[in-house]
Amino acid sequence: MINYPKSSRGMGLRAVIFIISLILVIASIFYTTKLQDYARLVQGTTLTTDGSVNAVSFSQDGSLTYLGMRDNKVIALDQNGKTIWEFHTDGPILDMKTNGDYLYVSDDSRYVHVLDHNGNQLSSTKVGYRPTTVAGSGDGSRILTGTTMSAMKNRFQLYDSNGEQIYSLDPLNIISDVYYLDDSQHGIFISRNASVVLIDDEGQEAKATKIDYYPVDSDYSKSDDLLIISDEGNHVFAFDTGLNTLWRAKIDQKVNAVGIDPSHNQIYVITHDGIFIIMDYEGEEITRINVTKEIRLLAVNPVNGTVMTIKGDNNLIVYDGSALTGFARNQILLSIFEVVNIILIIIAAIAFINMFPTISRKLFGAVINVLKLLYRHKLSYVLILPTIVLLLIFNYYPAISGLFIAFTDYKPGIYMRWVGTKNFRTMVENPYFWTGVGNMLLFLITDIIKALIPPIFFAELIIAMRSKASQYWTRVALYLPGILPGVAGMLVWKDGILGHNGLINSFLRVVGLGHLATPWLGTEQTAIWALIFIGFPFIGSYIIFYGALIGVPDSLFDAAKIDGCSWWRRIISIDIPLISPQIKYVFVVSFISSVQNFSLVYLTTMGGPGHATYTPILELYYNMTKFQQYGVAAAMGVFLFIVIFGATIMNLRIQTAQDKM
Amino acid sequence: MLKKGKTERFRGFNKGKGVDGPVAQITIAVIMICTIFIVMLPILITISSSLKTNYEAALGVWSLPKTPKWENWGTGMQNIIGNMLNSLIICVISTAGVVFFSSIVAYVLVRHNFPGKELVFYGIIALMIVPGVLTLTPNFLLMMNLGIKNTWWALILPYISGGQVGAIFLFRTFMSQQPVDLFEAAKIDGASDLTMYAKIAIPLAIPVLAIQAVGTFGAYYNDYLWPMLVIDEQSKQTLMPVLRSLTAQISGIYDEQGVTHAMYLLSGIPLIFTTAFGLKYFINGDFAAGLKL
């Protein structure tokens, strides 16, 4: 202990040590919560647009987002997602790029437009072929476009602001992207045959280079003099504006899109599997974040680093740039600070106790005594340690975190947001939830009846047999069906017994009641009763009741007999009260397993026909697997837990009430 | 007087008649024979269907195979053996783990005195009121976060951990009934703690250990939902979750309905062994005395 008290020291010093450690604790906890806030921002916000987005660009000051739509228009949105202006064209937007105050737009009606940030049309130029990609200079004087007619008819063209063509070249292949450099003297095009070519304003090739495979996506940052291109071999190449290769990086997954964030000096790569990879300007991977699949387009606001991605057709997901940057660093820092917090709190606590010398001496003495005591019983602790550790990790932690997750929106490894009772509302608002609860209760009541009445009856019948040998062989015979696994048994019941050509239907046909034959599990009215019928004649836990009845002293039976008590009467008034501990046990066990019975419905009807046999546990399963709504799934777990807990409590109350009597 | 007369009458009625009388006994016998037949029916149907040709199967459930088609069993076995071995390995390890750790903890809880013993015991027992459905989602997420999802660890570790709760409770009840004198005598003779555990406590507890082992093995072998959630690849999966899809897969290849039923039937082979092994301990229902709430 660092601050072990020495009584001669003054009170002042101890108080100072305590206050310093307290300040450290508060500062550290404060910083930890800030780090956690960052992690929460990584989730992204979703915007849904009216139509499909083909291209995204940003205004020079970063305040406007331009969306090039498939339905013939350009929309400018402000930071809040409000539409500021729209610009209509005659064809779907093919490409857009901003340079300076100018927005260069190409559309499928073979026009390239130059707009200012207010959406005013400065010029429109008709180009010969479809302008699949466009770029321009920062002063609005040059428009560069890659156009195509067919695989063999492609052009790389430069226009001035009056729409006069300066040059037109045949790039020999379809151009996938063009950029106009900030020196206002050069353009770059990337073509489908993996060429990257630098052309000066006279149309002369200044430099050409190759990448490994067909290009997938590219981005250019004029402020950082950086061009990055990804190819189908999952490489990312970085060039300067002289087309000198700076580096190349191999990504272990299929790359969908790349983007440069000049405000954070980072490069973003999004993969087919929905992994967001952050790299620095040297091509070193900083971190990766699991976002969402199906992102096909990525654009970075050069001013604030906001990342705009497009998922599927028209789902815009916006990620906060600084949050993405902070994420990686924060994840490491967060885990460090969580440990630091605990250490600091312990130090502060020791420092606090240290302020009171008499108490601290006693307390530290006591702690040492406890430690000595624990050491003396070390063998006991060592022996139970594995069990305790396993139970803490795999039982206690899930039980407690389950109660917590039910109130959060949880995406594993990405974020966890507190949402209050929203998950429970989602659960209850599901139109089939109450149908499910109704079915669950029906199953529950019938399961308990099935678990108690027939098994007790059969146990009594076995006991009533006079021959011990036949008692034995009956028990053995009833025990044997256990060799068929539950799943197999269920499938046999489903097809062999309740199926269309199953036992019951063929029996009905044989006795001439063929018109009653029906696919029992496939008919809405009969399905749930057919499921309840599975397992007939429900011998269940007969062996438990048999064992309990054997334990009843013979003298009681004899006395009952002498008193002229009939068999039925004896069962009701003597046997059942005597085996009530076992009845309670079977009641609770069958209650718990009934609520949790998943395979019965999943293997047979999957909740159908319609929703006739839908149960909450089935919905829980779908929330976990299909929808990955872990919060809602956990909420359903909590709901079912409360139902089960109710039974346990009820049972305990009956028991205590009986004990008092 | 009237009361006495009534009693007399009933006494006489009960001697040779009543439930011990021949009529009642025959009735019981008939009921039990019918019950046994119905209870056995799913297995009988499975056995008979598994030996049929497609033509015989089309004749209906009642028809019997003329010449048993044993090839169905061979084909069926070939198709389930891989997943069955997975199941066996996982269940044997898990069952052994449950019985081993639980018996040690139960022994420590009964024979040792140490600070916090009550806390440990109630801490374990408290888990009995936590149903699997509450921990299902968080446990699944835990497997993901530990990076053991889609590995056997995701089955074995939770199985060993969760199985201990009930087992410790059962073993503790049983071991606390073992005579103290035995242990004291052994201590005087210089036996160490672990020797007493291995040489006295365990041998005396064999029946209850066997019951627990058979029950645990059966429960994990039959488990359906958890493996389906945490194991993604069919080659790593246990048998029960894939039984239905295995039968669906092969029905396209062999076009033999009998094979499907053979697979259902043969999937129970490990349970035949545990049933045979457990029969001796289960059949008298002696364990029922310990099952109280």
C-alpha cells in the first residue's frame, strides 16, 4: 500500500492526497464517458430519399450536400437534410464533382452542366456520347468529361466555359473516372483497361501508368494532392498528381468504394461485407468498423469529414467524421481507462480511509486478518474456483446483461444505445404478439395438465398391480421410448402420425371416417390441438411419482384399506397430499419447459398455418437470427422470465402458506 | 351402528375385490398394455418404415415390410455418422465436466468449512430461478464477443457451466447424507482431503452421479435451439439441429423414404446406451425422494 498510514504525519498531507486522488478519479471518469460518447456516434444516421441516388458531392464550404438522382434532378440538401434547391435535367444524373464554387453535372441526355452553389445554371454543353463521368476546374473555365457510346466508341473531352471543345481524344476504352487537377493545366482519366493517364490542356499525354486490375472506385483530394484508386484485385493505390505511385495496399476483402477525408487526413474503404476500413495517408490501416452490408457508394465531405454512404437503392447513411476518427483510438483508450478508473477509485478509497488514522489502522488490520483467513482455507477456494468462474462468465453475466440489453439498441462490436422501454413497446406492438401469448398460455395449461394427471394415474396403476414382476416390466417398457431422440420423435409425430398419410388419417379411412381425415398440422383450426396431442398418452414423469409413491409407508395404505377407503378416494386424499413435493417439482419444471419449448413449434408448423401456432419463443428466435434485433430479443427473454418467475414465486407462496398451517 | 356396518361392508369388499380384485387387475393390465403399445408406436412406426421400400411406404403406415430393406440403415448411418460423432464428443466432454466439477463443489460444500460457504451455495442455487430463455440472447452475444461463436467452445463451455447448477444441488443433498463417521475415520488414518473425495464420497455417490450423467448427456444430445444459434457450419454442427435438413438433403439423392426413417431411428443409438446404463438407477424411482420443491 503506497499510502500506508504513519500516525506521525499531519492530517493536512493526508487530506491533500485524498483530494488529489479524488480529482483524478472524477477527471478520469469524465474522460471515459466522453470516450463512450464518441463510440456511440459511429452508428450513423439514416436518411431516406425519394428516388435512387447516382452521385454525391459537397459544396466547397461543406454546408451543402448535392445528390445526383436517377430521376433527372440534382438536389442540394443543407446540414439538416432540408432541400435548398433542385435542378432539373432531361436525363438521369450520371456523375457530379465539385471544384471551387462550381458543380459539374453530367446527365444521360448527353449534357454536362455547370452550376454554382445556389443552383444557378451557368452553362450546359451538349457532348457527343453519354458523359459517364465529369470534372472541372476550380474557376469554372474547364469542363472535362469521359463519354461513351459503346465499348469501342469512347471519348475524353475538354471544353471551355463557353462550350467550345478544346480537345477530344480516343482513350481506347471506357473511362470510369476523370479528375481535373488544381494546377488548371492537367486532367486525369482512369479507364476500364486499368490505365491511369495524365493529359495536359493541349491534349498531350504527360504521363501514363497502370493499376493491377479493372478500377472499382477512386477519389481525389485537391488540397492534399492525392489520388486513390481501388481495383478489382482489392488493391488500393495512391498517386500524387504527377501520377507517381505513393503506395499500394492489399485489402483482404472485396472493395466496394473508397474516399479521401482531407479534414482528418484519412482514407476510407468500404467493403462488400460492410466493413468500414480507416487508413492513414501512408496506407496503413488504423482500424475497421463493422457497419452495414450493401453499401455501394461513399462520399466524404472535405470540410468536416462527414461520410455519406448509399446502401441499396436509396438509403443514405451518414457517419460523423470525427466519430469515425476517434473510434479506433478510443477503443484502446477506453479499455485502458476502464482499468485506470478502478485503480484510481481504490486509491481514492484508501486515501480517504487514510485520513482517519485510528480507523485506518483497524481496517487494514481487519483486511489482513481476512486475507489470512482466506489463505488458511485456500484448498476449498481453489477447488470451487473453476465452477465459480464458469458460473460468473456464462450464467451470472448473461443473466444480468440480459436485463440490461433489453433496454438498449445493441449492435455487437459497434454500439449500445439506451432506448428505455422501446424494445418492450416494439414487442407488444407486434400484431402477433398477443396471439403468441394466447397460444403460449394454452400450451402452458395443457402441458401442466399433461405433466401431472396422466403420469400420476399411470404411476398409481403400476403400484396397483399385484405382481411385482409385471410392475417392473411395465416400468421398463414405458421407459424404453426414451431411445428415440426428441427431435426424431417430433418428426415422426409430424409425418408418421399427424401427417396427411399418417397413422390417424389412415386409421380414420380404415374405419370409414375418411371424410374426417385432414392434414392436422396444416389446418388452422386443428393445428394447435394437434400439437397439444403430440406425446399422447403423456406418460411423462410417471417414474418420479412411482418413486414417490413407493416411499409412502405401507402402514398408511393398509390403514386406508382397513378404513374402507376406495382406491380413488385413497389417491385423492392420501397419495396426492403425500407426494405433493414431487407434484410441485414436476409442476415447476413443466411450467418452465413449456414456456421455453421452442423445438415443438419450430420443427412442426413454424408458427403456421397463418399464425395459428405462433409462440413468443419463436418470435424471440427470429429477432435474434433473422432481424438481429438483439434488444427486442432480450426484452422478450425478460418478458418470458417474468412469466416463469411468477410461477416460481406462486409456488413458494403456496409452500410457505402450507408450512405455516 | 350404521357407521360400523358400513365399514364392515367396505372391508369385506376390499379383501378380494377392489383394486386388488381380479376384475380391477385385468382392467389395469388391459389399460397398461394399450398404453405401452401407444407409447411404443412412434418407435414401431419408425422401425417398420425404415425397412420399407418406396412402394411399401406408399401402401400406408399400417403395412409391414415384406422383406426388410436393411440397406436403408446403412445408407442412413453413413449420412448421420459425422454429425453424430460431433454430438458424442461434445456431450461426453460436457457431461464429464458437469459431473466432475459439480461433485467436487458439492463435496467441498458438504465437508469443508470456510468463510463465505453459505454465500457460495446460495449464489449457485439462485441461478435455478434463471431460465435459459432470459440468458439466451445475452449468452449468444457473449459467444460473439468472446469470438468463440461457430466453435465447439460455444457449446461445451456454457453446457458445463449451466449443467452444474442443478447437479451441485442434487449431489450436495446426496453427499450430506453420507455418514460423517466414515470421513472422520479416514482422517484419523491420515487420508488426505482429495483421497477422501475420490475413495469415499465418489464411490458412495455413484447412483446419483450416474443419474445426473445420463440426464445431462440426454439433455445435451437432444438440445436443439442453442447449437442451432451458435454453430453456423453443418460440418461442425451437432446431430439434432441438422437431422431434418440431413433427411431433406438425402431424399433428393437416394429417393428412398425408408432412409429418412432409418436416420431418425439411428440418431438414437447413443441414447440406447445411456438408457440401458441408466435403467438400473432410474427404474426404481429412488431418486424421486430428492426431487422436492
